[in-house]
Amino acid sequence: MRRFGRTLVTAALAVTVVAGTAGWASGDSQRAVTGPPPGAAAWRADTVSGRALPDPASASPREVARFFAGLDDSARRELVRSHPLVVGNLDGAPLALRYEANRIAVAATGEARYAALAAPGRQILAFDPRGRGQVAEVFGDLERARHVSVIVPGSDNDATAYDAKRKQHTGPAGMARALRGATGATGATGATGATGATGNVGAASGDVAVVAWIGYTTPVGVGLDAADGRLAGAGAARLARFTAGLDAVGAPDPVLFCHSYGSVVCGLAARDTDATDIVAFGSPGMRADTAAALRTRARVWAARGPSDWIADVPNVEFAGIGHGADPTSPAFGAHRVPAADVQGHTGYFTPGTQSLAAFAAIAKGEVR
């Protein structure tokens, strides 16, 4: 009975403590944005040379890829002009078409907060303005890269705040730039982005591409959304489809770098992705007792810095609250990433840190 009481207390603590990247603030319940973007009905009603278009809600990324492979350039570009929001978010569609479609879709919103996303040189792989907005940006040449990494962030990330000023090397775009730079990629082109540095890293340099992926509705601040798995479950389905889309266009199997609540998303998606490696850092748990319980062939890695407040989050899961075992604990069975010099909850990509050096080696496939 005493043990049950301690579990209840710990679960209650999890409700008040679990958070993403914003720290101590009250959280508001978020409605998960799922399904195809606006414009799907018009897309379904359209045809190309009498052929039905693939249903964005049910066609697999490979089916989408086969459909576009059967079109000539004129037909492809007409679909981009007519249905930019659908093409821009359609996993399995050619990358160049998605970039073009999203430039059109961003400009069509007429919203100043999104305007920078349409700047020349930026490679926006997904853009959905519903709710707080979702966005994915590619750094590097995804079509030719030998290695691909995907940054999966935690709470308080969305399209509206994507280009907001942040401390360098934090936020999805800052992490992506730092990781790609640490792999030896050089050069930069494009618009000013979230950290005040150039927005995209030169596509012709290096053989590592990194995707900053905010493809799910993240929690806001501290609250039940951050302590339960509802948003993570919806995000996991979207992450699995996104990685299937990368595979459908011939991209290498990715490495997933999963921060804070993003590691909950990755934990739930693990069995349904073809990732070679899954790296959880600053993690409140992955909704699994062990790495083996994730049921993935990917190598699982975990990192936590000595001053990361996530260590204060109780590693329990009770009645759907809390995210389970600490991925950095020996019992979990993940490979440990050195992080002794990491500062705080968001310092894992700071140049010169042990964690960033290790992340770069994993991203390049150098760790066996």
C-alpha cells in the first residue's frame, strides 16, 4: 500500500514537472493537428489526364512517388500551382516540387510571421498553417546526401515561432545548423533564420543533410499535454509517415535526434520507422521500460547533461501520466552519449561539447 501511495505522489509530480523546452510556465491543452492539409478535398476532386490523384490521407508515400514518376514536368508543375498546400506536404512527392509548392503556400498565407520561410534558398519540405503551424526545413542537399538526420524537437515549437530569435544552437533550426556544421559541412546560402545566422546551409557542401522537423502539434509549457502521450502518439504517426516519405524518394535511412518531449514521439514511432539510429537527449522517457521494448532495429542512444532540469522529472508512467524509464539509466540499455559538459536543457548542440561531437559521428555513420 505504501508503494502504491508513492506511485500516486510520483505521478502527481510528473503532471506538474514534465515540460519541453520553455521551462516553468503553465500549459494549455492543445488539439493535435492531423490528417492532410487544407485543400485536400479540391485535390481529390481533380484529375490529371483523366487519372485520379492519390488520396493524401490514404495513399502510401511509395504510391505517391510512383504517381509523380508517371507525370511529365508540365503536369507536375500544374499540380504545384493548383494545389500547393497538398503537394508541399505530400510525403513521397519529389523534393524539388515540395520546395516550390511550399514557397507558393507560404506566400499565399499573406502572414508576415511566415514570410521569411519563402525566402530564396530556403528548402521548406513541409508547411501547414493550421493551428500554431507545422514546418520542416532541409539543410543540405537531401537529394544527394549520403547521410540524413532528422531533428525532432519538444514542447513550445511550431511554425509561428520557428524563425524567432533564439540562443544560438538551440531550437530545431539552430540544432540542425549546428549538427550539419559539426559533420564538416561548410558554406551557407539563403535567408536569415532563427538564430540570426544564414537560414540554410549550402546544398553543395558536405554529404550530410539535416531536417528540422516540426511536423506535429507540440505541448505548450507545463501541463497535462507535456505529461501524457496524447500529442506524442499523434506525432509518432506523422513522423513514421515522414520517414517513409524520405525512403520513397530515395533518401538514406535517417538518424533521429529527439529532444525532450520529442523523444516521447520517437519512442512511440520507433517500431514504424526505418531509422538507423535514434538519439534521445534531455528525455523525460520514451514510453518504454527498455531500449529493446521500443521494438526497433535502430541503435538507441541517450544523453543527459549534469545541469539538465529534466533529471528532476519522475521516471514513471501511471494511468497515462509520465513517460516511463530514464533512457540514460543502465537498466534501459541505450548506448550512452557523453554529455558531461552540456549546460542546461538546450545546450546539447553547443560547438565544442562532447555531445555535439558524438552526435556528428553518429550522423555520419562513423560509430559502429
